[in-house]
Amino acid sequence: MAQKKIGLACTICGSRNYTKPAGSKNRTDRLEVKKFCKYCGKHTTHKETR
């Protein structure tokens, strides 16, 4: 069975740079992680997209 994935989009430019496996099903708020955006050229906050 294939594992579901969630996309992470940069809050500055909106590009979807990263994917993560969808772990817990009982999480109500969206994941927010600080990652490097290759388009902005700096570390920015990336939020979960649906």
C-alpha cells in the first residue's frame, strides 16, 4: 500500500519544495517547518499544503 504524502510550500514565494510522509492522523493543525528554499535562497517557513 502506498504511503500518503503531504507537500510543504514556502510562505514567501509559494513554491512546493518538499514532501513528507503523512504520519499522524489525529493532528488538527497544519505542519510548519523552517526549511531552505532554493528559489528564495534563504531559510524560510514552509507550511503544509493539502
